Amino acid sequence: MTITSFKSALHSIGFIVLLFFSIQSFAQTESINGTVTDGEGKPIAGATVKIKGANKATTTKEQGTFSFSNVPGSGTLIISHIAYTTMEAPYTSGKEVIVALKESVAQVDEVVVTGVFDKRTRMSSSVAISTISSKQIDRLAPSSAADLLRQVPGVYVNNARGEVANTVYSRGISAGSIDNANGYFYTSLQEDGLPVTNVNISTDYFLRADATIKTVEAVRGGTASILGANAPGGLFNYISKTGGTKFGGEVRGRFGLEGDGKNPFYRADVNLGGPLSKDKTWTYNLGGFYRRSNGPRYPGYPMNNGGQVKANVVKTYQSGSFKFYAKMLNDRNATMEFIPTIGWDNPKVVPGLSTTDSYYLPDMFMQIPINNTGTRIFDTRDKTHSTDKAIGFNWTQNFGTGWTFKNDARYSAKRTTNNTPAVVTPFSTTSIVFYAIPHLLGRFGTYTFKDHVTGQVLGTVTQAPNIVNGQFAGFNFIPGANNNFPGNNVQPNSLFFLPLFYSDFKINEFMDQFTFSKKLKNMNFTFGGFYAHSNVDRIGGQEDLGLGFGTIQDKPHLTDITLQGFDGQTYQVTDPNGIVDVGRNGSSLSDATQTQMALFFGHNWQLTDRLNLDWGVRFENTGVKGNNTPNVPNSKVNDPTYGGRDGNPLTLYDNGGGTAGTPLDYDKSVSTFSYSAGLNYKINDQFAIYGRYSNGNKAPEIKNYFSALTPFAIQTLNTDAQKTEQLEFGFKAKTGKLNLFVTPFYSKLSNVPNLQTFTDTNGANYQPAVQYAKYKTYGLEVEANYAFTDHFSVRGIATLQHSEATEFTTWIANAPGKQDDVLADYSGNETDNNARVILGLTPTYSANNFYASLNWNYLGARQANVLNAFRMPAFSQFDLSIGYDVSKRVGLQANVNNLFNTYGVYGWSGPGGFPMALDRQGFTPEYIKANPDAVYATQGSMPRAYFLTVSYKF
């Protein structure tokens, strides 16, 4: 081999070696795997991951995972998500990348799942939706789950009853709200995507906001007609936390003084979660709370005591996820009663009483008969006792080629037992109704009233026949000369009416909602179904099973009543507890099943890069099948020789009671068709507009059927659905410092029944012919957040609206009986309980470990009834929150709710005592003008409360 040949060979070998290493280098370009989580280690889906300096990007899957192949062995990743702060993170081949994103201060463009056909941002959706984050929730001390919804524009919340029995509605779709009758009638209160209960019986008795809640999503109108079960007014979805890829959690202890600093409050919340498997595809979350409080208005025993435990386990895998969850709620709650008030324009609590008074029954434990079938225990300390045992699952499965299946299911066994007074109003001992209701009319003689606690004689009343020309002409009720009933300034010779309202509802319920969706390049199709099977077993609910008459004062004392008859006999009217007519007329019973089935279809079409169309339709059928067993009153109750259950004619308190009548069967169904369509136009990355029209329906609920207790009522059951129409437009902006949503809206509600109950000359109740009403509301919703600096921002909400009863007729009762009832037309009047202005403003300052915020809520004046008799005045409430993080783990927070102890009026009942006071639509402007000093009753905002919270995070 020549030198030249040798050099040529070396060159060839060198080239081959160089080529080999180049190929090896190219072949060894690396793959990267990683996970993106939030601050609690929970996976974030839909985050964008880019290779810095390269044209490579991907998005994270449901479990937060991402992967790259054929990338350099080291470099920098850029991770971004619209709800979080963008981060950069280094990577090295062979090492898993785990990135925890920090929550963005201004979450204007969160991904939402409620009220949309697919996950999308607020900026890209044509739905009016607001979110409340866990951070916002943590900094508040809400009095109830509904209290959180005061942070949402367009939504009215009456939280004056306490932790439960709240009333929530939106956009003027609110018929019946002034009576606290409907609760969540037009809206759906949801937990993890399904209604808390599908029969709207004591709905919010079964939901508590605690440390397990991740976020609340609130939809007003719009797609609620399509994606809500019989709830065209809105959807309020409380979404639970799930476990992350690392162990973490929080324990909170809260001590408070409610009732303007008088009544102690104790509460503990816990939430923890983390991985269950080494590969972290199995995670868990466990939490709950326990609370014991004497309440804003202490009744003499704890007003609220109990709690709940929630848990879930999640399995995430490459093509989907599965979550199994369970909940156990066991809670007892009292609701606050109306307070005697004077002054129509400037309501003030009657002197001698206060906003922290309680008018509940005193501590009492007694047996009450349920028809002729046995007895139940009436225990005032149980108040309203609610339990909920629920299990369910959420399953998401991606099949590839754009197909996704999602299914949510839940089974629950709920029960709520009421041991409360039904209506607390002044009741005159010199009125005919006072004696007619407990079967004492015609038992002539002198009635003596004694304080059950002190034994003091409060007064006497003599019932005697009114004889004219030797003929019986009615009754006389003559008060004693030395009567000294407490509360004479409220109503002379009167006591609080404290009927024993016992009811027992058992609700066994299964719900399932599924969707199949197909995603194409520029559109998405969704087909889904909803099924709910609810069995309700009811005892009572419309009747009281005994009557208490209490002194008009804080913590009323029951009265012992005796009758010195004209026959010379002394009769014991009250039992040893101070209760009259134990068992009353018996209790009606119901056993019914509501079956609800719906099919819905939705279509999202990205017409251009900027313009998106979505529309949907829903067909729904609601069937109710069951029977009502009316109570038949004891026919011997007025027989003077009848000895009652103890056989003694001189004890009148046990003469009542009833038997079960003949069951009345019903089998009714209502079918409805609803539709909605919206266009969203994204002007640029900072601005978007949208418009939507929705046509929805509200079918009668199961309680409508329970009220039918005669063959005639069964035959004439109202099964017509109420109709809603809504038109809305939206302007959305997200700039560097300002996030803004402005939504003009119009809503129309029709076919609303106006049910009234009057009293005849014998003290019996009757209902005049049902009238049907129509309402319309137009207004403007505003939600804004402006960050003045990195440390100081202001969030504001506003609702400006006008609501009118376009068709409204009502019966005006005059003297007892039907003969002089008058049908009056008030069409064109402003609707009741719809404030023209609702405002909220929250400035927040945070720096280093300190934060402070002041939450101002303003509720404008509202008409008291559709007759526009008077206006409930406007009022403001301020809530203060101050916190300091002692360390990364330990935090302190102080809250003062209702800082200036304002008594704002949410509801009212009329003057005149029971039963006149309950017919709010029967009071006219002329009556109010003629009775400027009349004593009526109001339902007001919570008294001032102080809370101190200590939290420990791990």
C-alpha cells in the first residue's frame, strides 16, 4: 500500500467514524416526559408546553402529563395556561419534569365546565358565567353556601333564614321569592355537575360549603335551559377538590361570636389529599367540617350543630379518568323567624325586641300522634335535622379520532325532619280564629293564660255567645280588666303563634347524565341524556301537629291555658309542655316517584378564527306517579263528653288527632322542548362580544302534587309548565390591568300560578280560583376587576334592572268568607322583590404575608308585593377580612361580617297577626297609607359577627 493509498484510507475511515458519531448523535436526540400541576399538586389539563428556541409545542392531557420526542437533550420549557402565571423550567433528558404553576391574580379567562357543551374559556363562550375560586372562598366567612353567590352579578340571594332555607334567583325570574316559598325553584343548585336533589325539597339543606370546595361556577340563564334539569333560571355548580400528585392539605379552626358578639361559634375544617400509587395515577382527597354554634339569634340551645365528610378517589390514565366519590352529611339547623317591626319607609324593630332575638320554641321533647298509626318524637333541639348519604362517579373516556364519552352518576339517600315552629306571628287571644283553629270555638267560659316558666298570670279572656233578640248571633271575646300580656306594643292581648310543624321527608334518588361528543377540525357535536329517579316518602309538610302560644319576647315562654267553663268545670287546655290540641287534625301522607328523562343536543361551530356559533335543544319529560293520603280530622273533637286519648273530658289538649283517609292516586307527566343559540365574536386577544337567545321551561315539581288532598284537587292538578324567554348580549375585555364583562339582558316569565289561601267564617281555610301571571325584566350585569398595582386591586359587580308584572290579578279578601272576595287587576305594576340596583365592591390589598379586603354589598329598594303597597328600603352591608401568613404553613385570618350591624330587610309579613299576615299579596297601598303605625314583621340581614381563623397547611 502506497503512502497516498494509506492516507486515502485514513480519510475514508475518519469520514466513516465522523458519520457514525453524527448518526449516533442524531439518533440520540431525546424524549421528554413531564407533568404540570397547580400549587396543590393537582394536574392541570390544557396547559401549553413549548421548547424555548424551537418550533415545538404540545398541550397537557387530563392527568396533566405531556411528552416530546426528538428534542435536544437539555434546554428550557415554557409552560402557560390562561388561569395561571406563565413559567419557564429547565429540563434534562432522562429526568421527569414536574412543574407547579401559580394561580393568576386575575382569572378573567378561566376554563369553565358548567353551562357549556365542551370545556372552554369565558372569553370564548357565549354564556354569562362567573367563578368563585377557593382563594376567594377561603377569605370569606359565609353564613351559608348561598351566601357565596352574592359575589355573582345578576343573582339575588336572601340568606336571612340562616345556614339553610335560602332563596336564590337571577334576572327577575323570581315569582314567589318574597314568600321564601321557592328556594331554588327556577335554578339548579349543583354539586360536581349534578343537582343536589332533583325534587327541590329543602334543596340547600343538603349542601355545605367547606374546605373541600375548589370553585363555584354560576351560570345565569342562557344554556341553563339546555344543560340544566328543569332549571331555566341558572346553574350554580359547587365543584369539589381532588387529590394531587403530592401529599398536601389544610386544617382550619374557626372561633366566632355571632349575634353581635353574644353567641359563640366553633368550627373545624379539614382537607387533605395526594397520590395513592407510585406512578401517581391514583389520587385521593378527603375532607369535611364540624360546626357547633349558638347562632345569630340564640334559641336557648345550639342553633346549628353537625357536619359532613367527603372523599373521592381518582384514577387517571392515558385516555381518560375515573372518579369515585362519597359524602355523609349529618346536620341540624334552625332558621330565623320574622321580627315585629314598625315603620313602612324606615323599618325599625319594635321597642323591647331586637335583631338578635329568637322566637323558636323552648327546649322541649314530647310525643305527637301521627294519625292512628303511632307516634313520633318532636324534639326542638333537633330543629331541622338533615342527613345525606351519597355515592357517585365521574367518568371521562377519550376514544380517539375526536370521540369522547363522559358520564356522571350519583345515588343518594336523603332525609330531613322538621321539629320547628311553622309561622311565628302575633296572634290575638280575642280573635275568633285563636279559638277556631284548636277546636275551642263554642267552649264558653273564661280562659286563663299563665307563663309556663314563671307561673305568672298574664291575663284572661272570656268567650261567650253573642245573643241578639234571643238568637245566637256569633261569638264575643272579652279581655280581662287586668291583662298584662308581654308585647302589648306589638299587638294587644296577643301571643306568638308557635305551631308544631313536624314533617319527615325521605328522598331516595338516582341521577345520571351522559354525553358523547365528537370533535372535528372546526366544530364539536354533543349528544347527551339525563335521567333521574326520585322516590319521596312524606309525613306532614302542610299541617301542624300541635299549637304553642308563646309570650312576645326573646326566647318566648309557652303559656299554660285553663278554661273555667260556664258549666262550672275546670278544663286543662294545654298539656304539661304548654301545647294545645296535640295531634291537631292528623297528618297527610304522600308516597310518590318522580321520573325525569331528557335528551339534549349541542353544536359548537368555529365559523372563523374569531367567530363561534353554539346552539342546542333539549326535550324533557317529567312524570310524577304516587298517592296522597289525606288526614281525616277526629269527628268527636267538639263533643263535650269525649275524653280524648286519655279518656278524661277535662283534658282538652288530647282531643285532636286524625285518621288516614282514602289514598288518592295520580299519574301525571309534563313534556317540554327548550332551545338556545349564541354567537361569540373574538375581536382580538383582549376583546370579545356575544349574543344569545334562550327559550326554556319550568315544569311543576313534586310538591305541586303533594298539595292535592281532595279528589277535585287531583282532577284539577296544574301540570302546565311555566315559560321563560331570555335574550342577552355580552361585551368582554381583558387588558393588562382591567378585566370586564358587561351583559345587557331581557327575560320573560309566563304562566305563573298565584295560589292564595283564605279563612271562612268557621276558621277553615279555602282557596279561591287560581290566577296566572306574566313578568318581564330587562337589565344590565357588570363584572369587573382592575389591578391598580401588583398589590392592590378592586373587584366590582353590578346589576341594574327593571321588572314588571305585565299580567297580574289577585284576590283581595275582606271579611272572613268568600262572599266579599274581590278580584283585582294590577297588571303593569313593578314586580315584587326585584331590586333595581344590586352592587358589590371589593378592594383588596396584599403584600408579602399580609392581605386585607373590604366587601361592600348594596341591595336596592324592592317592591313589597305586586300591588306595590310599599317598598322595602335599600341597604348596604360591609364585610371585613384581614389575614397574615405567619409562615408558609401557618396563617391567621380575622373576619367581621356586617361591620356596621345594619338591619337590612329581605322579606316581610303583614300586620294583623295570624292568618292575615301571611297573605302578602292582599295588602294594598291604600291599607298601608291608612295604617302608618301598624306593626308588621320583617326578615332581616344577619347581625354583626366576629370570626378568627387559624389555618395550617401541609
